Amino acid sequence: MTKNLVVFDKIHKSFGNFVAVEEMNFDIKEGEFIAIMGPSGCGKTTTLRMLAGLDAPSSGEILINDQVMNDVKPHERDTPLVWQSLALFPFLTARENVEFGLKMRGVEKAERKKRALNWLDKLGILEFQDRDISTLSGGQKQRVALARSLVMEPKMLLLDEPLSALDAHLVIRMQSVLTQLQKELGITFVYVTHSQSEAFAMADRVVIMSKGEIAQIGSPRDIYREPANQFVAEFVGRNNILSGTVESVEHNRAKLNTPSGDFFVEVKAGQLTERDSASFVISADLVHLSAGEPDSKNTVACQLISEEFVGSMVTLFLENASGHEFKVQMQERELSKLELDLAKPIWLSWSECSAHVLGC
Amino acid sequence: MKKDGLLNVVLGGYVVLVFLFIFAPIFFSIVFSFNSQRFPTIPLGEFSTEWYVKILDDPDILEAALNSLIVSFSTAILATLLGFCTAYSDFRYNFRFKGPYLALILLPPTIPLIIMALAMLAWFSKIGISGQLWSIVFAHSVLTAPFAMAIIRLRLNQMDPDLESAAWNLGGTEWATMRHVIFPFCKPAIISAMCLTAAVSFDEFAVSWFVSGLNKTIPVVILEIVQGNIDPQVNAIGTFVFLISITLVVLAQVFFIGRQHKKSSS
């Protein structure tokens, strides 16, 4: 069992009348890559700033290494942050930027230079050491910002949407740089982002936040396949959500009446009772397509609205007779094998066990 | 869009006129300072440096010049320090009545100088600091601090507020951050503010005349000379004053505009 590095204990933070974070309880393990994700204004950046001591919690305690941090000043903490704006010092060169933290900590000049050069080298930007920040490209600046934080040899690195300003191809490259670094150094990364692909690609655990509260904590897989509630299901995207009333529950199987038809879902004992209203979700990649009506309980006839290609994957957007939108995701290769006539009605079907009932 | 010839001529003419009105008197003052004749009339007499020799031999004028230099240099430091502090307080903090606070700080230049001068004389003699050289420094600092604050505030507004937090985050105390981040970032504006406040102080007459007592500055001496008679020495002094002021103002501009985006060594 790995040790808890950080504990948020009933943290509450408000700015005037605005509640940024409410009743937050969670912990961060030593050496894990944790992503905090949510739409803008959900409190994720405030959470990170509280970890760095830049914002103080209104109530509750934050513990780092079992020590209460509420009154510890930012400069007394070992929590370097990689800023969304990068916040590089424009009047210093790349190397001087990296040396800054060591200088503040009173590291002697020759040693400072040695360590800074080491990190610039590690991140592949050694040749730019004497360059002005303004002459560097976005990706190079990103690396300087990373080096500036990592040269402090922290136990925990905080990252606030560090890749949001980069081009798409650079984002993918930096993602692998970051995951490799994290593994190599074995330190904790706390990564704030609004991007699901970034969070899912890198994190061991993901915290989903909504309106200052934690909506779900879990591995990317859990969050994708078993969203805890409607917010998470919608936020994670490529999901089909159907809502209706429970008609009957037999054994571990419930029958729901929805405007799109009647469907069967697997339920745990006591999860749903008759006449409950309930929602369930089917991931877009677990839906089957066929030209004729399939021999299955959970079927919907739809008309194709649009398609979206992302490389080898294709997402189909369809609509049924009652106007509900469905998303189906599959390999482009698989889709062409089906030889569907996209102008005619297409049948969607899924197995009962693919459906996941949402909590309220 | 088609160029309107007439409009260009009118605008061009306007610009020429503006510069003519500003610089013609100064230009003629410089010309007459090298004129051998006592009265500023045309045709000119011979080229002469007589008046320059004369002012450089006059201990009163030399002392006034030294006073002016001391006052403007001290004012530049004090006013810029005051201006920096107020600009930083505006950048860093949010508080009630911040609007009135800023308005009050910007008030001094809007008060008629003669009223300001009288008020300062009365106040300084009341608290016993009138008639000294540093009385002028205090008075000038009050007058010019708003200029310094305006220049430094503009610069601070261009700063990413995360820079300061980033320095704290990397282990910098608030003082270390001030010294290693805020100050280097503001350096061009600080130098610019010092040049400008020095220039304003160097030229200022009304307040100096009221609070200086026996410590005359250059503008006060100029008045005394022209009150007595017409003396081309004034033109020679004026030329010096003009050169110093324009140098300071140009330096202020160079530092404020030119150096903003370049690297300043730290």
C-alpha cells in the first residue's frame, strides 16, 4: 500500500460569494500521476493553487506528508508549478530561468549552472540555454518551464493545463515526454486539465470535478466505462445516455420504458425498484450496427445524421424516430465490412451487460 | 482608399505649425545666445561665446546650477520610489476605495502651481522645514511622483501576474521576488520615470521660488536676471537648460518605448 502524499480534508474555498471548492475530500498517493479534470470554473485550478499555497482554503485542512500546510507560505513549500501561461521570466535567458529557483534557495553559482544545464540537456533544449525567452517556440518554452520546476527536484510536480497552448502534434509528443519523466523520476504529478484525452492518456487516476465538487474519482477505464452520474457520463463524451422509468425488476435485470423504446439493463440487487426514474449509458464503441433488425432485446432503428473521421476511427451520429441522438464509434475498417446502406434505416443494438446504470 | 491630397497638405501644414510654435522660440533663444549684440534684434551681430564665458564665471549661476542638479537628482530618486510604491500597490492589491486612492495620488499636477507653491510654503514653515534645499526636493517629489507612478503602472500592467506567483512558487520570498522579478521587469520604466521627474524638477519655477529661501535654482536665477534688465546671459543659460531637459526626456522615451521588449541585463 503506497503512502498518501497529500490529503484534502473537508476543504472548502470561496471567493466572496462565489464558492470555488466545496467539501473536498481526497488523497494523492506517493508517486502517482493524478489528473484533475472538469469544465472551466469547476474549481480544478483553485485546488492546484491551494496545493501550492497560492490560495488558502476557507476551511478544512490540506496535509502534505502528514503535515498541515494551511499556514505554510508558498515559498516555503516544495511544490513547483508549471503554469498555463508558463510564466517564464522574460528578462532572463532560458538557463537563468531554470536557475531561478535554485538561486532563491541559495544554491551556489557553479552548482546552479551545472544542475540547470543538466535539465536543459535532459529535455533536449541545451542549445537554447543562452537564448531570450521571447525567441523560443511554444514547445521550447514549454520545456524550459518544465526544467525550471524539475530542477528543484520536488517530490510532487503541479501542472496547470501546461499543454493547452501547444499545437495538436506537439501535445501528443509532450504527453509521452511527461509520462516518461514521471515514471523515470518516480515523483507525483498533479495534472489539471479540461482535456479528456490528456487526462486519460497519462493519468493513473482521474478526479472529475463539477461546480466545486468531486463528481468521480477513478482510473480512466472506470470513469469511461462506469461513469458515476450523468455529469460524468456527459462530460466524458462519446456516450449514449437513455433515461426512463423502471417498469419491472426481475433478478438482476430491469426493464426501462424510455421515449426511445423499452430496454433491459443489468442491475445490482436493490439498485433500482419499480417506477424509479433511471438513466443508463452505453459507450459509443459498444454499440453494434446492422442493416436488418437484429435478434436482440435492446434495439433502436436510426437514421444517419453525420459521420466524423479521426484517423482509423469513425464516429457516426444517428437519430431515432423520437429524435434522440445516438453516437456509435468503430474502426473504419469494421464499418466498411458491414456494407451498410447509409441512406436506409440502420439498427443499433447492444448487450445488456454493456449498459451501465447511472447513480443520481 | 484614395488619398486626399488636400487633407494631406492640411495635416502636414498643421504638424509643421505645431513644431514651429514649440521650437521657434527655443531656436531663436539658442541663436541669440551666440550673438555678440546685447539686444535680441535682427540683423544679428557677430558670432560670440561671450555670454557663455560670462555665466561660467558667475559664481551665483554656478551655485544655482549645482542646486538644480542636486534637487532634480534627489527628486528623481524620491519621486520614482514613491511612484513605484503606489504603482505596485495598485498592481498587487485590491481594496475598498481604490478608485479614490488612485485619484488622490494623481491629483497634484492638476492643482495650479501657484496655489500648490503657496500651500507648501505655509505648510513647510509651519513644520519648520522651509527655506532649505531639501524643501524643494520634498515639494518636487510630491509634484512629480504621479508621473513616475503613471509610467511604472503602465509597465506593471503589461506583466503577467503569474510571474510574481511563479517566483514565490520557486522559493522566492516577497522581498527576493521584488528584487529579482518585479524590479528587473520594471527597470526600463523606472529609468524612464527617473529621467522624466528629473526633467520636470529641473525646469520647475513656481514652487522652487516659493520654498527655496536663499537656495536658488536655475529657473529662479533666470527670473532674477530678466527682472533687472535684458541680458543675453539668459539665452546661454536657457540653452543649457534646454539641452539637459531634452536629453532627459529623450532618454525617458528611449527607455520606455525602445527597451521594453529587449532584454535588460540583471
